[in-house]
Amino acid sequence: MSFTLHGMAVSPGIAIGYAHLVSHATLEVSHFVIPARHIDAEIARFDAAVETVRVELDTLRNTTAAAPAEIAAFVDLHAMILADPLLSSVPRDLIRSRRCNAEWALVQQMEQLVEQFEGVEDTYLRERKADVVQVAERVLRALLGRPGHLPARRAVEYGTVVVAHDLSPADTIQFRQQHVSGFITDLGGATSHTAIVARSLKIPALVGMHHARQIINDDDLLIVDGTLGVLIVDPDQRVLDEYRLRKSELELERNKLKRLVSARSATLDGVEVSLQANIELPEDVGQAREVDAAGVGLYRTEFLFLNREDLPDEEEQFEAYRSVAQAMGGRPVTSRTLDIGADKALLGDDDNSPNPALGLRAIRYCLAEPDLFLTQLRALLRAAHYGDVRMLIPMLAHAREVDEALNLLARAKAQLHERRVKFNADMQVGGMIEIPAAALAVGLFLRRLDFLSIGTNDLIQYTLAIDRTDDNVAHLYDPLHPGVLRLIAHTIDAGGRAGVPVAVCGEMAGNPAMTRLLLGMGLRQFSMPPGRLLEVKQGVLRSDCSRLRPAVVRMLRQDEPEKLLEHLDKLNA
Ligand code: PEP
Ligand code: MG
């Protein structure tokens, strides 16, 4: 039966695909002791589940015969893990000797194996841990009477929509390899890093769906409308046809925008506007180049540190930063130093702080871990020898944070000097204005740094005191709050007066509805997900700064929300 659910649209576009429920099955299994007389039956139940999965994998291998070699290799690997007595036989012994139920026996053995993998030095082998977990989860689903998900032929026709209770940015970035067409989550906010990654991967997504995961089944056909915030479950043919049409229209519109790639980025009255790209991983540079971004205005380097047990060493970081710098061919690459903490935790870093968004995050974390920070600083300084790499310090609130970071930078330079390694001693250093106190006392930062970049996502979170990942307060997230607008305008003005460049790299910069407002505030440098750049460029090309300036000055005198909206509508008319 077809039905519709509503959520928060966080990544535009339309995805049509079959539901793939992501569950942490291991957390859901019950643990109990079975009576001795049931041991044989429990073992038979376990064997039957293993056999079900074996058949599933066989079917999968046959239906994906024409699929890329990696899929076949992945199916073979899972079949091999399943056949290994460590997974298919040891749990039987545990059922017999400890009389635990089959699910519990399997989870115990899986945990044991995972622990052994963690101790392995070889990175490839260590990463196979995830495969063991996936195979065990497949068997668990079979035990629980839920057959594992089969990306069968029809899924190839439409793709896969991931349905999860919650996803971390680290989970989401992996969708790049997994050809996920869309996703929905029960939790989440519009500017959570999970949503940001979705936009960067151009995957339509809805968050804040509340109980969607409980009412959607594996393999239900779903339409995700990431623009209107609508999810249609099991659509009838007419709706499906309508959405297929809308999807191709959207693709057509996107293609039309490509005409603007080579247009000079300037307003009607000739004001040049630098439109740059936000990236998460070196692979994203391709997208930035495709839209002819004037540079990378925000490289979120922390993504190199996620989804792994070890930390990238100086060499690995240097290679990544250099590859981005070289791929951008001399255009600026603003590389943000590690913004770890809150929703982007390192594996194994259990953040027990009562309020992680207000805790040891970003520059606070780096100053508390000087060796980790020094390694990154050395890698950035070395990469800056090969291109226009600039460093950007996140989450500044105190002058002394800049002073300490600059001291460590001087130490990193001395270390490289001693090692006689090539580096750029004149690498520019900038800071992010994303805490209200930093915006109000912006002079402290203008005096110490070469440039500033306003992170509106966090600036809004901290100004309005709402956790950007919490869907319960997502409705209070308001870029047009007069307090937020004044902080942004003040920072841009102060930078202009001091002759220090100020950019905006938060999601506001990529929202075409905000382009004229920001231009009118005097902003001349925007950084955004590459997928938004051409739409914003279209706005720039149609704007006249001489007309916008006085209109925005008038707008900023208002503080009633309706009046502000009226002014914005007039600006955009
Ligand atoms: C921001 O806070 O606006 C920003 C650009 O940084 P991030 O979204 O990575 O926190
Ligand atoms: Mg931020």
C-alpha cells in the first residue's frame, strides 16, 4: 500500500530506489540461556540460517554475473568468510557448551574475531573486519526471520535508498563507493555534517523522519524528494511515472546551468565575485574543476581521519594535500586544520563529554594534542610548496588559540627546516568565525590572521543555542535570525575596513536565496558544495551590487521576522 511521509529536505533532487534498512543488528539481539533439551534444535536453527545466507550469496553471485568485478570479488569474499569454521562452526560449539541462544553465540564469536582483526598489522586484513561483521549481520537477519537484503536485478534498475535511524558523516562519506541513490534517517538536522556530505555527493536525502525505519521494509520501493522533503513508499505507477519525468527535468535543468561554467563570475555592475568549492576528500576536486571553481574555499581535512583505526601520518597527509593543490593548478586551496570532535569523532575516541558540540572540538582538540596537530601542520607546510595551500583554523573563540596555533606552526617550520625538507614558510593562515564571541570581537582575529572565513553552520548553531544535529530543534535553525545576520554583516564590514579578506564557507554561501543578501553585505568570496556553484553563479550574474547595498542596509535595520522575509523577497525579485 502506498503512503507518504514528510521529513526535512537536506539534499535536493529525486532518488528512486529500493529500501535498504541499515540496522545495528548486533545491538538488537537478545541474550538468553536455552534449556538443555533445546540445544540440538538451536544448533539446527543456526545451521539453517547459515545455509540461507549461503544460498543468498550464491543467488547474488549469479544475478550479478554482469556486474563489475569488485562486486563479484566482494560476494566471493563474503562466501568465503561464511564458509570458514570460525564463523559457521564455533558458534555451534558455544550453543552446546554455554547453552546460549544462536544469535548470542554468533555475536560473541563475531566480537572475538573482530578483536583478533584489530590486532593485525596489515591494513588490508584489518579492514576485512567490516566484512566479518556484515556476514555475521546477514546470518543474524536470517536467524531473526528476516532474509538479508538482496540487491537483485530490479534494484539495479532503480538503485538503493538507505533507511537508517541515524548516520554519521563517516557512514555517509562511504556512500561514494557504494552507489547509494538516496538516504533517509530518523534523526538529524539540515546542517549536520551528514547532510553536508549528502549534498556534496549529490545524493538526495531526508532527515528527521522520526519512525520511518520502523514502518519501511527492506526492498520497499521508495521515492525520495530531497527538494520538497517528501518520501513516497510503494508508489503507484502514475506517481512513479510523474517522478521519473520530474527527475529527468531536473537533470535537464542541471545540464542547462553548465552553460555558465565559462562565464566570468561578476555582477551586472562589474563586481568580481570569487566562487569557490567546499570539498571533503581529494577525490572531490574533480567536481570543483568541473564547475571551474576559483579555488577550494574549504577543504575539510578531517575526513581523511575518519573510518579508520590508525591516524594518517605526515607522508599520507602531505600526499593528499599536495594532490589537491596540484589538481587545482595554482588556485587557492584553503585547508582547514582538523575539525575533529562532536559529530566527527575519531574511531575509538569515545566522546563522553556531556555536550560534545561545546566540548573539545576543532582547534581545542588540536591544541590538546600538539603532536597530532604538528604532524598536520608539517604536511600542510610541505604541500604549500606545490601550490597555493592556505591553512584555516576552525572554531576560534580566543586570541590565545591563534597565538598558540601560530607558535606550533613556527615549531613545525623549524622541524622541517632541520630535516631540510622543502616547504612554504609564507603559507597564509586564516581563521574561521563560527562562534558569536569571535564575530563580536573580530578585531582580535583580523590583527593576527591573513584572512577569515565565516562558518555559518556553526555560527547559527552557537548563536541560537541549537544543536545542528538534533532534529528536535531543527525548526529553530534560522539563517535569517536578526542576531545571526548582524554577526555576519559585522564580520564582513570589519574585514573590509581592515583590508583583510573575509569569505563565507558555511551552507548559506551555497543557498541561492541568500546570494543577493550576502552580496549586499559586501561579501565577495563564497565557498560552497560544487553542486551549488553554478546556481549561485547564475544569481551573481543577475545581481547589481550598487542596488543591493542600500537595500541590505535597510533590511538589517529590521528585526521582525516577517519584515526580514519581505525584504529578502524584494531583494530576490
Ligand atoms: C561551518 O560551520 O559553517 C563550516 C563551514 O564548517 P563545518 O560545517 O564543517 O562545521
Ligand atoms: Mg564549522
